Amino acid sequence: MTIAENLQKVRQNITEAVYNRRGQAFATGDEVKLIVVTKTQSVERIREAVAENIVAVGENRIQEAVQKKPQLNPELEWHLIGHLQTNKARQAVTLFDLIHSVDSERLALELNLQAAKICKRQNVLLQVNVASEDSKYGIPPRQDIIHALAKLISSQEHLHLCGLMTIAPYLEDPKDLRPVFRGLYNIFGELQALRLPNTTIQWLSMGMTNDYMVAVEEGANMIRVGTGIFGMR
Ligand SMILES: *Cc1c(COP(=O)(O)O)cnc(C)c1O
């Protein structure tokens, strides 16, 4: 299958998953934004996807984005989906439209500082380690901790909190992840209900190649797909 064919299939699957919600209304709406995960892919292969009118790409390393971004269509949105070290915050704010991986007060404050220097308001998501796996980054799925960090971000002039992100555990049958995705959807609803100033709780970023259909069925409105579009890395 070509990149174009794979993309068409992913788009069909998204439509089908939204349909499979069967009337269940989610606060995240019916539109699902596809982040095309381009890590390890060459600029040439990314251009094939860009030719199919993709809107956004996701990278997990600063260095790859530095190298690829100037070679690609300036209209593309850039998303940082990987872990971010505080000492790379300066570069991250110059490169990315949305940073999915904010998981500490220290990182949030550094991003605010660096965004202020370039007069930018940086869009961010909080990464939640929804299944509390030792191997994963992210804040624990506890309302008190999430709300405290959200309030801190809300008080920073150069940050704009836009929602939540998670990386689900790998399971043979992605249907078994329903409780995990439901859990984050519920946390998303509680965060929206806080009505924090300077904040738009709009994006629920969950779902990758193995599990994006289930994630969308459970309310995801932003998914991150790499293998399903480019094949095995
Ligand atoms: C690599 C990656 C993805 C995409 O994974 P695929 O299984 O290739 O779709 C999504 N999210 C994050 C955070 C990643 O690092």
C-alpha cells in the first residue's frame, strides 16, 4: 500500500469510528484531527503525505524537527509528541505549534519563560500516564495533581493549556483499552468544568496505530498515527 492509500484508509477508519459512537455525544465533538507521526521518516516520504493534504505532523525529537521543518510546507502544523527535557524548552517553543508532553511544573515554567522571550503564547497539553506505567512519562491520573498543574499553567501569560494527551499501554486487543480511554475522557470533562481562565480545554490526544479507532470511539478528537500511514519504522 502507498502512503496515499494508507492515509485514505486511516481517514475512512476515523469516520467509521465516529459513526460507531452511535449517537453518544462527547464534549470533544465529531471532528477528529489526525497528527501524522513523521519520526524517522525522510522529507521525501513526508512530502508524499503532504501531497494528500495532511494538516499536522508529529515528531518526538527536537533535532529531527530542526532538520526537517525548513524543507517542508510552511503551512504545516508541528506537534511535539515525545518527552521534552527542560534544557530543550527554548528550541521547542521556536519549532512547535502544540507541545503534547508537558508533565511537570518545572517544564511548564521553563516553557513559559522561553515563550515570553519570543513573544509567543505556547499551546500545550498535559501528558497523563493514564495506566500508571513505570516505563512511561506523564503525570499520574489523579484529579488533584492534574488540576494543580493545570492551574499553574493557567496562571502563566505565555502558555495556553489546550487539553490532555496520553500514550496507552500496548495491548494485543485494543478493545481492552476502553476503560483507559474512558478514564482520560472523564478527567478531560472534570478539567473543562474547572473553567480555568486563559485556558481552552479542547483537545483530547489519545490513540496511535494500534488503538486509534477505539480511542476515537471513546471520545478522542486528536490521534497520532505513524506506522498506519508510513508502514513499519
Ligand atoms: C511514535 C509515536 C506515535 C505513533 O505510533 P504508531 O504506532 O507508529 O502509530 C504516537 N504517539 C507518540 C507519543 C509516539 O511516540
